[in-house]
Amino acid sequence: MPGHIAAIADELALKPAGVQTTVRLLGQGATIPFIARYRKEATGNLDEVAITAIRDRLSQLEELDARKATIIKSLETHGHLTDELRQKVTSAPDLALLEDIYLPYRPKRRTKAMMAREKGLEPLALKILQQTGQDPLALAAEFVDPQKEVHSSEDALEGARHIMAEIINEDPGAREKMRDLYFTKGILHSRVILGKEAEGAKFRDYFDWQEPVNQTPSHRILAMRRGEKAAVLNLSMAPPEEDALTLLETLFVKGEAADSMQVKLAVTDGYKRLLSHSMETEIRLATKQRAERQAIEVFARNLRQLLLAPPLGPKRVMGIDPGFRTGCKLVCLDRQGKLLHHDTIYPHMNAKRDQQAAETIIQSHQRYRVEAVAVGNGTAGRETETFIRKIDALKETPIMLVNESGASVYSASEAARREFPDLDLTIRGAVSIARRLMDPLAELVKIDPKSIGVGQYQHDVDQAALKLSLDDVVISCVNAVGVDLNRASAELLAYVSGLGPQLANNIVTYRNENGPFTSRTEIIKVSRIGPKSYEQSAGFLRIEDGANPLDASAVHPESYAVVDAMARDQNCSVVDLMADARLRDKIELSRYVTDKIGRPTLLDILAELAKPGRDPRQAFEAFEFAQGVNEMADLKPGMKVPGIVTNVTAFGAFVDIGVHQDGLVHISELADRFVKDPADVVSVQQKVTVRVLSVDPERKRISLSMKKQPVEKS
């Protein structure tokens, strides 16, 4: 472990003491948000990004250790282990080099080299490899033995070349240089499988495609791998064969004599039959892992932006899940998101039904004092929005389209069935749409992030790595915002540091049986919540109008005594300290520094006293799509329309412009300057104005631009 601490500190350019403390805290079950927020002095003020990097790198090193232990055991079992070999294995810096060291000793199937060794030809192979200028045919003659099926010098030489080819293939130095060649000069080539052109039309961009491996972006790698998996494309990854053979000949061939020519033949055989295949396997895996990492990073970044989208807040909301034939499901919620009423209306059919629907909306609006209307953006979304905007009684009420991706997943979930066991799925969906407007974070945590629609090839990447990354994002967002202990759902509470599903359900059960919590310390009474869970979770839980005003803030209960001391020293109450900036300005932080609480934590406390429980999310701003632009047929090249970014990928950004089909702003159209990463220009949920470049109804493609329109020369 000490070696790992030093290695991680060096790799991440961090102080070893901070890394060591972080590893210790993680080992004790502390969560990343807790360590980053409440243990700044112990770690040297490391943020969540650094703490996550430490955790992930430590996990990789522990996996490497486990593989080393397995290899040492195998070497010992088969009688190969020596002190020198043990040292090589234990000091291997990464998995690739470790496997290179193990390769010559790994139990393998019967090979040509193995059969040649059984015929006693290894001494001949080793003599030829020395390349002393001796005649290889003369050397080989000594090994002719019909009883061993070596009938001639040529037979002996062939066997010797097989052995040399395997030696070349298993040479760690050669493999390391060849690996570097594959990464620096490798070419990825994609070809269509003959006869699959029509079936694989969506992959036609890659029917005959090639580019350097080290320049291929993640989305293209994943797209081509998907085409290969669908049996449409053939992929190959290799450097020019001449470069690879030249590299090996430089390493193994010492001259032009006859014995050197045998080595040269062995080099060619070893590369084509053995080394090229293993290297291609390695580079395919490495490029896949690189592409997956990038795709997961894109997904995680988009998810964070979506979860932290501005909330409307506690308002009385009417939610509508739109539809044509089956009607629109209408619900009304109170300011806490509780369902008060539900109904079904049937606009879009005829004038009579339109009138009935309008009357129902007006009655519900008045009866439940609706403050905002949320309309799902799926089928009939724009039409329903337009219909409601024409109702005079709602002229002063904000009406907003809400992205309903994943709402149907929630509607059929166990959580939805538990909350609304007697309601139709579509009614549950309307509730979800309304709540998503009120608080996107609180509602979206109920849905598997992969169903939200902000990823890139999310089903093609390592699912365990994806889940870990997305869980990290959700946990980070939930704890950054804080959770109302008396209003939060079990699904939201489950992401609070130190809790989890079981404790979250226990909290809800206790709340239902005993009424609202009056203090943070009361959660100790909840079944199975002990000191550790309390320590981890308390700072992220909020109680409005509780017995202690600090319970509504992010100040951890372990620091309440410090705040009390600050208030005493200013001859005021804690409430006064929170309300009066002049009192806070008089506080001398140095007086409150201890061996456990330092300046970083004290600065956090002051910030919380100024804005207790402040929400890091931006203020909500209403948005409206262009009126009269409801479907693709309404779009014309050159038209400028408002939109909302729904997904940011490596190749551009998708924008919802209100026509039931997102348009793509290619990376080359994001700005008038060169853009390397679309995330540098746009983010999910950002409101933008785009210009229509082209519309392809048949392929359901809309091409957009965010560049300034070129000025035409007169």
C-alpha cells in the first residue's frame, strides 16, 4: 500500500499525505462528497475530482496486484519461479508489461514451437539466433533424426524457425516496441462485408474507411465496432507491414549471412503468424477502452448538467402527458409535488372536444390555483402546448414543454407502482412530467440514467464502469444540492452520503409513522442508522424551520459548537449571525482554528451562514419554442429558431427545436472558431438560437448551425 500511495501521488501530482488520508477515509467507508466537503483539512483540500481519481487508480493498482499474485502462483506451481522472475513480476508497472513477462511461461495449447522442442530442435534454434556465421544447413544436419520425424536439414531448420518465431513473439522488449509502433503508426481500416451493403446502410460511412488509430475519435471507434458486431463491417488495426518487419529485423537480425537469413525468415513468420495477431488484439482492446472512457465521460458530463438544470421550485403545477387518439392525461400537484387531481382530456379531435378540454383545463387551473403548466414534449406535445396557449384564462400562467425522456420508464417502475398503485401508467407519467419541471434532480434520480437520453453509445461500453461513473455523478449532484429530509422521496434519499436504499426507506417509514423530523439528530432514532451513517449524511440533509436554524444549512452538526462560539463572541444568537453580514464580518477565523477544523472549513461555514442551504443550481428561466414551427415540414433552410441543447457528444450537439426530432449542430458548425471539444461551447439544457442548414425528412435528419450567418458580398 505505501508504494501505491507514492505512485498515485506522483501520477496525479498530489501530496502523499493527502492521498494517504483519502485512501484511509475511503477504506473506512467515507463517501467522496463527505470527504471533499467535510474533511478538507485532512486531505489538503482535495476536491471530488481528485478523490475520485485516487479511488479509481487505487482500484486499478489493486487489480494489478491481484493479477501479479495469480501469475506468481502459476509460475510456482509449474516450477518456473526464480528470484529474478519474481522481481520482474512484482515490479511490472502495468498489465501489458506484466503479461509480456508471463507470456513465455503461460500454459498454452500445443504450438509448432512446442512440437519442435519435443523433437530436440531448441539447441539448433539458439545456435542460429547467435548468428556467428556458421552454415545453418551444416548445423541442422546434426539434428536429423527420422525417429523424431526430422527427415532432413530443411525439416530441422523449419522446426528451428518455429522456435525462433515464438522466442521473437515472446520477447518483452520487442513486444513493447511493437506495441508503441501499433499505437503511433497503426491504421484503422473498416470495410463492408460483401453482400451486406443494403442491410448495413446506416454504416455506409464506414464501408471503406481508414485513418490513423491514434487520431480516431471515440464515437467513430464505437460506431465501427457496432457495425462489426452487426456482421456488416470488417475492422483491422495495424501499422504498415514493412515498418513492423523492419523494426523486428533491427532487433533480431545481425547481418546478411545464411544464419541471419534464417532469423529473418523467423522474424517474418513470427510477426505474421503470432505477433501481429496479439498486437492487434491489444490495440483493439486499448482503443475500445479509450473510446469507452471518453463516451462515459461525455455521458457523465451531460448527466450532471441535466440533473443540475434550474428547478422551477415549489409551485402548484398542472402536468400534461399529451396524446392524440388516447387523449391527454392531466394532473394537478401541490407545491410539495403531491397529486391532488387527475383527468383525461381529448383536444385535437374536433371543435366540441376542444371546447370540453379547454373547460376542463380552466376549471382545474382555477380550483387548484395552478401556477405553471408542464407539457411533455413527446407525441402531440407541441400541438397540446399551442392549444393551451390559446386559452385566455391561462395567458398569465407560464406554459413550458418538458423533456419527457425516461418518464415511461419511471411510470412502470416499482417506485411509481408503490406511490400510485391504483393509477394508470400514463397518469404516473404526467405526474413525473410535472415534478420534473418543479425539481429535475429530485425526479430524475428515480430513473436509470441510461434511459434519460443524454449518452453516446451507452449500450456499447463497459456497463460496470458506466454505472460507477453515473452513480458518482448522481451522488455528487444530490449531495451538492442537499436534500429536504421531510419532503424527499426514498429514491432521492438513497443517494445521500452514508444512506442507501434500505436506510432511505427506513427514514420514509419513520417519517410516515412519526411525522416530520424536527432536527437532524432525530434521524439517529431511525432503524439501523448509527453514528457512522449519521456522520456521513447529516451535513447533506436539510430541515426547514427546524429547532436549530443550522439544520437548514450545509454546516455539519460536528461544527455547530464552533458557530455557537462565534455567536457568543459577537453577543448575538445564531439567527442574528445568519441574518447580519456586519456581525459575520467581525469574526476572526484564526480564533476558531483547531487541530480538526482549519481555515477551509471555517470559510465554508461563513459562506453557509450568509446563504444557508443555498442551491448551487441557476435560477429558472422560462423558454418558448418558435410558434408555428411544430414539425419538420415547417422548417426551411436559413430559418433561425430557438432551441434547447439535449445532448452533447464528441461530434457535436443535438438541439430540440420543437419539431419532435432533435437537430444536429456538427462540431464544425458550433462556432466561427475551431472547436476541439463541443463541451467547450455548449452544455445540456442550454438555450440557444440555431440556423437551419438542411432538412432530410426521409432520414429524419436536421442539420443546424450556431455560426454567425455569413455576410453576402454585394
